Amino acid sequence: MDPLLHLWVWCSVRLQPRDDRGDVPGWVLVTVMSVGIVGVIWAVAEDQLGRMLRNALGSVQ
């Protein structure tokens, strides 16, 4: 990489004002927690959930 280009990129990134808003937004936290809960439930009850889905789809036909 060209040293001048590297310096220009570094300076342009460093000189931009930062927008520190603090904490993680609530919706991100809710999304991550929901994915975690679904993952735990799926890991514990994968066989039962699969069986329930197959039974439900079979009863529709």
C-alpha cells in the first residue's frame, strides 16, 4: 500500500468526529437474547420439535 494513501486514510478516519451514543440499543439486546433462548430450546428439544412439526404437517394433508 502506498504510504501516502495509508496516511491519508488513517488521518481521514481519525479526524472524523465520533458519535458515541453509549450503550447497545435495546432492540439489539432483545434480538440477541431471543436468538439465545431459541437456540437453547432447540438444543434441548430438537427431537420433540421435529416430531411435532412432522405430525402437524402430516395432519394437514
